Amino acid sequence: MNVKRTPSDQRAFEAEQRARFRQDRMAALDNDAKKAQVVIAQVKGLSSSSLDGMLSADESADCTNQQTTINFSADTNHSDDAT
């Protein structure tokens, strides 16, 4: 259906179309953001539950009690330095 519009009516009509498009696009983006939040929550849940399942209580205690000491002191004697 081809409707004759005045230039001002045409501009108003096009502005309404753009506004509807922006509104629909924002709704779609909002929907995508909500889906992404659900996926992130599921991944976090899977990650924490899989880690809990992989480590037994003894293994978990061993991992938390391990310490690594690295000595970076400058006092080390090198055979080249001795005079």
C-alpha cells in the first residue's frame, strides 16, 4: 500500500519506525544479556562443583598445607666472587 505523505509526515513516520526499531533492538539486547547471565551462573556452578568433586577431603587438605619457599637472598657465595 503506497500512501502519499507530506514531507513532514514522512519524516515523522520514519522517526517512529526508527524508534520502534531501537526499542525492539534494546529488548533483544536485554534478552541476550539475561541469557548470558544465566550461562555465566551455570559455568560458575559447574566449575565449583567439578572442583569439589575432583578433590577429596585429604587431597584438599594437602593442597592447602603445601608451601613453597624460594630464597632470593643476595648473600649466596659464588666461586667467581671470592678473592
